[in-house]
Amino acid sequence: MNKEFFKVTRLETVLELTHTFPCVSEEVLPLDQCVGRILSRDIVSRIDLPEFNRATMDGYAVEARSTFGASESVPALFTIVGTVDMGEVPAVSVKSGEAVRIATGGMLPEGADSVVMLEHAQVLDEHTLEIFKSAAPLQHVIEIGEDFRTGDRILLKGSRIRPQEMGVLAALGETHIPVYRQPVVAIISSGDEIVPIEQNPGLSRLRDVNAYTLTGLVRMSGGVPLYFGIVRDNFDELHSLCKKALAKADMVLISGGSSVGSRDFTIDVIEALTSSRILVHGVSISPGKPTILARSEQKAIWGLPGQVASAMVVFHVMVRPLLERIGGLSEDRLAAAHEVPAALSRNLASVQGRDDYVRVKIARRGDQNYAEPILGKSGLIHTMVKADGLVRIDMNSEGLDKGTPVRVMLF
Amino acid sequence: MNKEFFKVTRLETVLELTHTFPCVSEEVLPLDQCVGRILSRDIVSRIDLPEFNRATMDGYAVEARSTFGASESVPALFTIVGTVDMGEVPAVSVKSGEAVRIATGGMLPEGADSVVMLEHAQVLDEHTLEIFKSAAPLQHVIEIGEDFRTGDRILLKGSRIRPQEMGVLAALGETHIPVYRQPVVAIISSGDEIVPIEQNPGLSRLRDVNAYTLTGLVRMSGGVPLYFGIVRDNFDELHSLCKKALAKADMVLISGGSSVGSRDFTIDVIEALTSSRILVHGVSISPGKPTILARSEQKAIWGLPGQVASAMVVFHVMVRPLLERIGGLSEDRLAAAHEVPAALSRNLASVQGRDDYVRVKIARRGDQNYAEPILGKSGLIHTMVKADGLVRIDMNSEGLDKGTPVRVMLF
């Protein structure tokens, strides 16, 4: 059982390896289904936006120059020559000293270059208006092309489509959008002690908890989970299931079976797969040391620790970045996401030579966030349920003092 | 057009009104579909977890007392009396001076109360082991019921099911979970100037941008968007569409048509609906002042500004809290979510008497986040695309100084 200790890889090296896996292919989706998806091409505007000079306030369209010098004590008099109907090209034009009623979103008539708000004007009779304030040119107006111009690169490949990006795409008339497919992630649970959750595990066995945490994590990270069930500690069964999983999925997660010793056969199974290579066997982080990363036919296979909390930490720290990367998300988005600054609420000791990930709860006091470490054995599920996220203690640190600014990786 | 200014309501009052709408009904879902959903009942454990004393390390199960005093210089000698097979109740028991091989997750044999790690032991021959270090009782062991005990209230009604909560539910053997339905949100776009996005708007008209930003926002907030199309500025058409929307949805959003003046008929339409009441007509925030909130048959109807950026701000500040609340999310979760602390990168002026929402980009320098206001007219869509979130300037403030700590509401 004690036959060898694996040579651990540094976390940074594992994260660099994630760059060596290719992105999934593209698909084209109707715009209304695109929120949360990743653009697979740059979006270049084919129009000027807006396509006409548009009012941004309810009021009166005028030539700005004719309002110059107007004030509460010396209002300027204007003749009302008509109304802009919403959605219509104005039938009237505006000359010096003339005003046209206009509502937010309306098209400015010819001759007008400014909109006077209702509050700064008073109607004297049907045809006459007093204006109390000088209007600057282009006041309460959005000019043609001020938002976007034809040929502008509006959205970049690799960016996530949020509601506002859906709005831009709608404004540009893009009804069908090129996005990356959602990566399909196979989930395999291994171990003689694991039973399906609907079974009573009795004494000595455990329900398949990892299948469900991993299903949730994959879904929250933009992937599509595909559960392949539980496999016994048996070379042939695992080998056959891995082959099936590789045929259907873009990435494979095997939980359990990645520790030293009796479960070494997970490594043997991966090595027996087509054009496979073990890239990592053991990572200098805690929890999560016995992690495996391998490649078979350009696809990543992860061996995750069987312990629930360890598997979740490994997912957040290593699997998610790889999943987001093969899902097409660009680098700058990866770095910024999922992190919130906070101050540590107490001293934290740590062992040098490995990156420690500590579960914390975020407490808000005034304008400051505090990261409060969750106490209790790491193998307990309730430590994950109580936590809001993880704080990293670098491998070169012996610990962090109370009050140290940290970044909490949310989950 | 200038016939009356509406009496504005304070934001706090609007948020209090959101408490007066009932939650949607429950449904029961298979556990693997529950991530992101809201629990509609408390979850009480029906078992002890774990159900047996479990090893959390690979090593040797021993009686802790027999290791006391062991050291590198004076190791303690043990007899190896067997192996715990994973998933099996151990056939052997442990007496003083005896050790049993055990792997992570294995069940401790009778008599053993501690696990010695591989690193602290050396096998001399098939039956003999040296241990170099004293083991504390319960070292590397999780005791029966240490995670959860029968009858414990594990998860609370109103909490969101994250991957770790899925894990807990799996561990408890809960295969089907009571959750709140996802609220259905009807989206209606109004205005003579609005055309479907696949149409060329020509001069003077606009594509229906709000339908898409709102679709995205509803989906990101846990709702199910249901688009009812574009309706002209026409009482009968809007009235008929609102009735259909109320029959199918839990909440109705009407964008456009909520400003003073020619579009007052939105108010008239709402007032003509069954047992309806206008609760709010105008809110003291900017952008977003011309917002309407009404109730018809216990359901919320919102009139949102037609301008894209304003409608998005109103959604984040008022509609989302109401949507999350009727979706069953509990109060404490609502408050904490979606906000990141940062320091303001420059001075910001503001008008007293209303809450200003300023679009900002978050820049990270060292361990500090900076909120950088996005410049440019508020009507431009690209100000939303460049932004990471909103900063609120309170109605009693004349502005915020550079360096002020703020909280960024992410979007």
C-alpha cells in the first residue's frame, strides 16, 4: 500500500496545462437563448446606431442657437410648428425661433439640434412657447452613430453574453448568434463503497455525493453534465466506461480512485486509453493533493479525490478554469471572475510548500467584507454548506495574519 | 403633453411594497435538476451522517492509546492483523498493539479509534509495523453523526441550492426535492416606434432592444421569460395583451409607455384591469424615474422606462428583488448577493433628492478593487456593455469623493 509517493505538480503548472486543450466547436443560436453563452466570433456592426438623431427627453426640438441668452427673467419666445410622431420621420422642419414637440426616442426634425426639457419651457397658447434656459447644441440628443458606427468591432470573441450584450445584438439586428457549444462533461464515480443515492448505504458504504456536487458545479460553470454512474474498483469496468465517456463528452471527471495504493488502477486505466498521457499525478495544494490530469485524444480526463470537499476545491481551483477555457471564455474574463475582496477575521496558520485553500464565510460589517474561516474537519460536508467561498494561502506563506486583505473565490 | 408631473415614491418604499406580493407555488424536482433553485421547505435529516466511524486518510486503524509515546527514535511496534475492504463492515477487530490497513472512506474496525497516516509508519514485514508518532484519539476519523444528526434542520426553506447543497441532499438520500416554481415573467414592449429586431427599422424607428435585455435579466434572476411581442400605443391592444399576460405569468413587465404625457394610457390600461391598483408612479431614482408598479389579482405589473439603460437599472434595483422574493428566496440571501466592495476612482457629483445609479467598471490594482465610472450619455447602450455594475449615490448626498468605499451591484 505504501509503495510510492507521487511527485506533486505546482498549481501554476497545472493551470498552464489547461491552455493546451482545444476549444469546443461553434453553434448558432436564436438571440433569445444566448444569455450566459460565450461568443465564438467578433461582432462587427453593420449599421450606425442610432440611425437618426434621437431625443433622450420629452420636450421641444429646437435650434440651440435661438435659445442662447434665455433665462427665467428673460424667457425666449418660440412658435410651436408641430409634433414629431413616434416612429415617424418628422413632416415639419425647424427654423430659428421655432419649436416642435418631441418625446423620448423621437427623431429630431431637420434644422433642430437640441431638445429643451418640459421643465424649462412653458406653453402660453397652442402656438406659443416660452423657454427659460439656454440649450446647448446636442443637449438631450443622441447623434447618428454615437453609440456604434458601421464597421466597429462591438463585442469580442470569447466574451460572455450578458443581458446588455443581448440588447446590443438586438439593436444591431443580429437574430442568430455564433456561440461556443456548452462543453459536455462526463461524470464517473468510482469505488466499491459507493452506492446510488436512492439506496440505503447501510453500515460501511456511502451514497454517491460527488455525482451531485459535480453535476451542480458543471452546470454552474456553463457545461452540460452527463452522469455515467458508479463503477466498482475494477480495471475493465472503468476502462470500458471511460471509453464510452470519451466518445460522448468533451471532458471526463472520475471521482474517487485517485489516491496512492490500492486505487492506482485509475492511472493504469487512463494509460490504457487511446493516445493518452498522464500530465499530472498529485498537485501541491490542500485539500486536493491526489488529483490526476490526463489527456486522451485531445480531451482532458481528471481524477478527483473521493472526499466531497476536496473534490469541490479541486473543481473550483483547476477544473473550472479548464472547463471555461475549452468553452471559449477569454483569459481576461477568467481572471477577474468569481472573486470578492475581504479582510481575514482571524490568524490562519498554514504549511509551507503547498497552496492551502481555506473555506470561509463572508460577513459584512459596514462597508468592509470579512472572511471568517469555517472551523471543523475538512471531510465534513457541512463545512462546504456553511462556506461562501475559498481563500488561498500561498505555498510560500506560513500563514496569514488577522486583517490581511484576501480575495474570496465565491462558490 | 405637459399636463402633470407624477408624485415620486422613494426607493425604500418601493422595496417595502415588494413584500406584499405572494410567493409562487411549489414543485418537486429530481435532485440532479435542482442546482440554482430555491428550497420551498426546510430539510430535516432522517439519518446520522456519517453512519459509521470513517477514516479520512489512507493508513492504519489503531487504538490511539497504544501509540502514546511513540517517536522517530523510539517507534512503537504493531502487529498488522488485516485490511478493511472498502464498502465492507470490517471482519477483524483491533486490540491494543494491533493495526489494520484502511483507506480513506473506510469503516473503522471495532476497537480502533484513530488512523495513523502512511507517512508516520513503516512496514517491517507482512505482519509488523513501526509507528513513529503518537496518534490522538479520533485523529483522521469522522465520527458517527459528526456531520449531521437525525432530526437536525440541515437546510432552510428559502435558501438557494448550490452544488454543495446538492451534495448534502444526496448524502441524506433525498432524491426528490421540494422547490419553488420559477416565476414566469411576461414581457411586453410598447410604442409606435418599436419594430421586431429582424426588421429594418429604417429612419425614425427602433429595434425592440428591451425585449432581449429583459429576457436575459429575467433568466439570470431565476425567472422564465415569456415574450408577448410589441404593442402599438393603443389602449385596446395593450389592455388585451395585459389580460393574456396576467393569465399566463406571475409578473408582467411593460417597457416603454411609462413616461408622462402621450403615453399615460399605460396607466389607464392598468387601472382598467381586474382588481388592479397603481402602487407607484414615479420613483426618486435616476435613471428610472418614470417607473410604474401596480398590482392586479395579487400579481405585480411593472411599467419600465423605454430607454434601455434606464430599464436595466430599474430591473436591477427594483424588479429583481421582487422577482427573487416571489421566487421564494429568503431575505438574508437577497441583501448579500450581487455586491462587491470597491473604492471610487474619481469624484462623482450628484443631485440631492434622488438616488443616483452610476455605471462603473471594476479595475483591480493589487488587492484593491476600484470602481471607475463609465462616461458618456446614459442613453447609449455601450455604457451598459462597458460596465461591470452600478454604484448608488444616496439621495441625501451631493456626491462622492475619490477613494470613497462603495459597493458595486454587479450585472
